[in-house]
Amino acid sequence: MSLARNTASRKRSARPSARGSLKPLIVALVVAAAALSLAACGRDEADLSNGKARFVEKCGSCHVLGRAGTAGPTGPDLDAAFRSALADGMDRETVEGVVHKQILNPRKNSVMPAELVSGDDARDVAAYVGFAAARSGEDEGALAAAGLSEATTGEQIFTAGGCAGCHALAKANATGNIGPSLDDLAAAAGDGGSPEDFVIESVLDPDAEVAEGFQPGVMPSYEGRLNEEQLQALAEYLLDGG
Ligand code: HEC
Ligand code: HEC
């Protein structure tokens, strides 16, 4: 413990011009994090897929984390928050410990509620954020499907599907501009068929009808990635005015 404290404070004093306002907070959490990662020794491996799914469900509405496809605007961007610390040599296990600590004990009066996830779920979420923060590329294999396959509400599916990166949608605070805004889909659907069918077709076969002023071949198909119930929930969410 005292070794970790010394290292942390030495690091801080060696860099009086720490960049980024989040850094002091991270440094302060490292000491406690070291204790948690010790406590984690000897337990089973963390389940990253569960961690990702729980992150999307419980944390994504407030935090950006690129690999999880989340874009919540309330809390710090977790890629940005850990990028410079990682570049300066903080290892991913330490990031995991910082996240675990933050989940169990957010600072007093934080808008972030304590223990949104607990026990193994908290450990798994911390492990996933430790793995994913500021990591380029995309998740692969089972992990690629984790967030999306367990998303049930329209909002979670919109988040986990990475729709916000390309589309604006006011109620999700999404501002993507690669595709058309989804704020008035009932109008975009036109008179041809039901608006639900239009939305579901757009998601399964994006190029069947290409929105005016946009390019085909940009939006990925979600065929095989979303089941019937998820498509229905997504369509209802997108078409529900508010
Ligand atoms: C209601 C919004 C909200 C939710 C939900 C939320 N957070 Fe936060 N989070 C914040 C805010 C705001 C902060 C800024 C620091 C503070 O207030 O404690 C924060 C800070 C953090 C930090 C510290 C970042 C840094 O720069 O040191 C981590 C890590 C974090 N949150 C992870 C999570 C995880 C993991 C979850 C899900 C279990 C989660 N948050 C859920 C709002 C939220
Ligand atoms: C990589 C960017 C990208 C992603 C990710 C993406 N889209 Fe799209 N989307 C587009 C583009 C570009 C168009 C316009 C061209 C077309 O119609 O195929 C479009 C068109 C649409 C349309 C038709 C809108 C209209 O006005 O005609 C809907 C609905 C839609 N997307 C919903 C979604 C949903 C829901 C998701 C997430 C599950 C999603 N998109 C993910 C780029 C994207």
C-alpha cells in the first residue's frame, strides 16, 4: 500500500504540468484501486461479455465508451478520461481498479449513483472498461455481440447498435450526421406503408430505399443481429414522438 502511494505521488510531482483536468482525479483513485486489484486476486476470470452488456445497460446513458457504442453526455468520456493515463504508462489492470472503485464509491453528491452494479457484475463492468477504454478498433467474436444481444429497450438498442455515431436523435442526445436525423421518421416513412415497417426495413436492408441526399452502402445491415422483439422495441422507440 505505502509503495503504491509513494509511486502515485512521485508520478504526480514528476509531472507538475499534468494535462487534462480529469488526471488528478484518476491519480487520486489509483491508490485505492491498487487495494481492490489485490483483493480481486484468486477469483475467477472476469466475464467481459457480461461486463459490456451491463455497461451498456447501466452506464452508457451517461458515458462515452467507443467500443461499447455508447455516447452518454452526462459523465466524463471514458475513452478520453483514460487515454493520457494509459499513454503515460498506467496499465489496464489499474484502470480496471479505478473503475471498480468509482462504481462502488462515487464521490459524495455525485450524480453518478453508487452500486448501479454490484458483486460480480461490478467486477465484470470494471474489467470491460479496463479492456475497452481508449482502445482503437472494434470488439470481436462473442464480445462484438454482447452489448446488442442483451439490449432490450429501444433506447438500449439504439445505444448498443452504435446508431448515435451516425444519426441525430434528440431524445438520445445523439448528434451523428453521417445519416439523416431520425427525429421525424413518421414523415420520412411517407404514405407507402406503416412507419414501423419502414423503420424495420431501413435497419435490416438500409439500401432498399436510400434517404434523399445520402449515400447507399454506408449504414450496416442489422439483419441477424437483432431479433423480432428488439426490432419492434427499436421501431416503437424511434417513432414515439417525445
Ligand atoms: C447518471 C449518470 C451516470 C451514470 C448512470 C454513471 N455515471 Fe459514471 N460518472 C458520472 C459523472 C457525472 C462522473 C464525474 C465524476 C463524479 O461526479 O463522480 C462520473 C465518473 C465516472 C468515472 C470516473 C472518470 C474519471 O475521469 O476518473 C468512472 C470510471 C465512471 N464514472 C464509470 C461509470 C460506470 C462503470 C458506470 C455504470 C456502472 C457509470 N459510471 C454510471 C455520471 C454517471
Ligand atoms: C455507419 C453509419 C450508420 C449507422 C451505424 C447507422 N446508420 Fe442508419 N443510416 C445511415 C445512412 C448513411 C443512411 C441514409 C442512407 C440509407 O437510407 O441507406 C441511414 C438511414 C437510416 C434510416 C432511414 C431514414 C430516412 O429518413 O429514410 C433509418 C430509420 C436508420 N438509418 C436507422 C438506424 C438505426 C436504428 C441504427 C442503429 C441500429 C442505424 N441507423 C445505424 C448511416 C448509419
